[in-house]
Amino acid sequence: MDLYLSYCKKLSSWVLTFASIGLVIMTSIITWQIFDRYMLNDTPNWSERLSIFLLNWYVLFGVAVGVHEDFHLGLVFLKNKANGIVKKVINNCIYLFVGIFAWYMFYYGIVLMQQTWTHIIPSLGISTAYSYLPLPISAVLIIIFVIEHLILINFKGERA
């Protein structure tokens, strides 16, 4: 159990680093686009679409880290008023609902990828399915982090 918890911490750190690097790359692309547009009067046709493409990836990875760090939306007003077993039940319900949402996100992310595999993004020359690939990946990460929280709540007595 402790091995799983330490694995989740390392995984979250890696995903956050990956998302941060992506944010820097995306910001660099947008800066280049602005420079090209206003200084060289020639906007690259790929820059805006690539920025949006990268945004999909890094925002969804950031969401997964948010679940690990307990930054997700929750019933905070109920949690703060409750104590003991009621608080534990509320926390379990919150993470179970987040896990169910992540499962649907995984399933429908795969469906979207299957339906758009043959569509090509003209300015990038890649399949549109790659735009939807972060949905199932981040859903798996969210489920991993939900399990971590359920372990902490029910077996470690933390965050209850």
C-alpha cells in the first residue's frame, strides 16, 4: 500500500513536470506566432492549431494532478461541516463520483478517437484522434489518483 502511495506521488510529479514543459512550449509557439504576425507580417498556419492541440494535452494532465493534490471540485461546504464517519462517507462518495466520471471520460475518449482516426488536421498533417488521446490517458491517471485517495481515507485515516 505504501509502495502504491509513493508511486502515485512520483507519477504526479512526473505528470506535472510534463504538463509544465508543455505549457512552456505552447507559450513559445504563441510568442513566435505573435512575432511573425506583427513583425514579419507572415503568420505560420500551423501555430494556432498546434497551440490548441497542446493545450488539450497539458490541461487534461493538469486536471489529473489536481485530483492527486485534492484541488478538484468537491462538496467542501458539506465536508467542512461534517466530522467523523459522515466526513469519511462524504469523501468516499466524492472520490467514487470522480472515478465514475473518469471512467466515462476514458470510454468516450476512446470512442472519439475511433470515430476520428481517419480525419486529418490539415495544418499539422496528423490524425484528429491525437487531439482526443489525452482524454483516456488523463482518465487513467485520475483513476489511479482516486484509488490513492480511497486508500488514504479508508486505510490510512488521512483526509477524512
